[in-house]
Amino acid sequence: MILNALPDLLTFQRQTRLTADLKSRLEQTSREAVTGRREDIAQAVNGDVGSVHLLEKALNDIKVDSRINALSGARIDLMSSSLRAVRGVVNGLDITALAALTIPDDFGIGTVSKQAEANLRSVMSLLSTTHGSRKLFSGDATDQIPLANPDTLLADITSIMQIEPDADSIEIALDVYFNDPDGGFAQNIYQGGDGTAPPSFLADGSSVEFAVKANDQALRDTLRGLAVLATAQNTQYDIKGSEFSDVFSSGASILGKGMAAVIKIEGNLGVSAGLIENANTQQAAEQLIIGQALNAVIGRDQFEAAAELKQLEAQLEASYLVTSRLANLSLTNFIR
């Protein structure tokens, strides 16, 4: 009878390789149980890895587009909210101003003037709204505050009220100040860019424009109306006279015109918001379809992976035990 006290080297090495293989499969299955995706993609698709990469790229493109949509949507929402707040601040002051002219007195006119100045400051502040570091109403100069200090505008309009000899001259001077490219508003007040901010492009090829600037006609008319109402008493005209009435009513009329135009701008922004919402809906559907296609190719049932994981753990434990016993074989242990 021949006793071999030493473990069979070949058996030991084979058992060691088996243990290493089980450990590797255990780690792979663990990851698959967590991610729900197969680790060995090439094996899962029989070598057609290119099709998987195309599906993954399509999903990544949708994620990038979704981030752009979210950013664009946030900007549109902030711009709409700011303009809505502008309308809320003015809140029918043009009608109140015209009503004050029906029985003109220092108290009624003075109250409207003070309210107009306060509203002017609020509106100019609202038009300085930012998204991150981006000034939303500054056109393509997104790093510049769009409007100068309200005191500068009030001082300029006060000067016009004091210098011009009559209501017609005041109206002409105001037209030049607010509407001429070389006028005071363009030179002293608006500090943004001449161009519009870059648009955002949607996946379907359409674009979302950020064309609203603080020097748009609607906003210039709004600021003009508020500034006139705030400074009209500096004309030194009798508030019960026709000259003062012409100046004051003109300011109220321009303010009402500006507010009506602001509503149209809000409508245009609403259209842009709708485009973004439609794009998000379409991309969500595409993401679902592509995700399902990708999962059908490389997906791994997590419950199945968990069951296999338990089985591998048991096999690995048994393999460790066998390997340990092979390593400890000796003549003494065999005799025992």
C-alpha cells in the first residue's frame, strides 16, 4: 500500500483556479445585481458592441438636451415672472393718474407722483433679474447690469420738465430721449448689449430666443410713463391747467401703452415655454423607448442575479473549504 502524504499539486492548482473563478463571477454578479446591467456586454450581444454604444449615445444626447431645456426653461420662467411682477407693481397706475386729473389737487397728484417714483425704482430693479451670473434683460452683454441707477433717469426727466417751455416741447424732448439711438436713454440708462442673447436650440431643430431686453419699446414706454408721472410737478405748471394736464395724461397714456405691450411679450415667452415643454415630453418618450431597447439587450434581471449571487456564495464557501483541506494534507493528518 502506497501512501502519498503530499497533496496532489495538479488538484490543488485546479481547485485554486476554480476558487478564483468563483470569486470573479461573484464580484461580477454582485455588480449586476446592483446595476441591473450585464458586465460582459460583448458576450451579451455576441460581439455587436457598436449597436449598444449607439443606444447609449442616444440616451446621453437626450440627457444633454434635457439639461439645456431645463436651463432654458428656468430663464424663460424668470423672465416671465419678472415681467408679471412689473405689471403687478404698476397695477393700474395709469388709470389712477387719469382719475386724479378729474379733480386735480396737490394731494391726489402728489400721491400718484410718489407712487410712480416708487414703481419706477421697483421696475428697474426687476429688470436687473439674474439667472446665476447671467443678466436676463441685458441682451448679448449678459455680464452687464441692464439699467443705470433710477436717480439718473429721474434727474434727466426732471431736467426736461424744467427746461422745456410747453407741453409740446416736453413731448418732443421725451421722444428724443427715449426713442432716438443717440438719446439719453440709450446713452445714459440702458447699459446692456445691442444684440440679443444667444438662443437655445431644441432637439427638433427649433430654437428658443431670449430676445427681451430692458430697452424694448414696451419697457421704455413703461419707464417713460412712470418717469413722467413722477416728475410732472417739476414743470411749474398749474396742476389745474391744460399744460399740466397734457403732460400728466400723456405720461399715463404712455404707461398704459407700455403695459399692454408687456402682456404681448409675456405671451411670446409663453410660446417659448410651450416649445420647451413639448420638447421635454418628446424626449421623455424617446428616453423610455431607447432605455427599454438597451435594457432588452444588456439588462440583467436583478432578482435572478441575486439568486445566482447566493448560489455562488455557497459554492465559493465550499471551494474555500476544499482548498483549505487540500493545503493541509500531510502524512500525519492522513494517518489520523
